[in-house]
Amino acid sequence: MLGALPLVLTEVAEDTRRALDEALAPWTEKFPDVAVVRDCRQGRPAQDLMELSHDARLVVVGRKVRRARLGTHIGAVTHAVLHHCLAPVAVVPHD
């Protein structure tokens, strides 16, 4: 079973990269002059974004649109990036 784990993780990483490329394709075609860095990681997204943001001019994070009046309207990753990131942060709502 342990021998299969690296193969599964590699397959998951490839699927994730493929999904990211598909999601970004319309935007990179529409705005070819905008530099986009694609980096798929497994682990701690908030920590990874903060570490990678040192040279960034802008960090963009998403948040789900929540219709409830009470409670938080951003998730843990967006919250951490907003409070600890050195670069400017844009929070983009999505469904």
C-alpha cells in the first residue's frame, strides 16, 4: 500500500495542474501580457501563499459568496493572507 502512495500523489498533482491550466486558459489568452505564475502544492495554502508573496506585486485570493448575515464571510486561508501577507491582497468573490 505504501508503494502506491507516491503514484497517487503524483496523479493528484497532475490532475490539479491540469485543472489550474484549464481555469486560467481563457484569462491568459485574453491578457497575454500579464505574467502568471502557476504553482500547485499540497499542504498549507495560507503559509505557501505568504512565503511566495515576498516578490509579488499583488496576491489574489478567492472567497465563496456567503448569503448569511452572521458569521465570517471569508475562509481561514483568505483571513491569514489578509493579515500576514506583505504584498497587496485582492479578495475576489465567486460562486
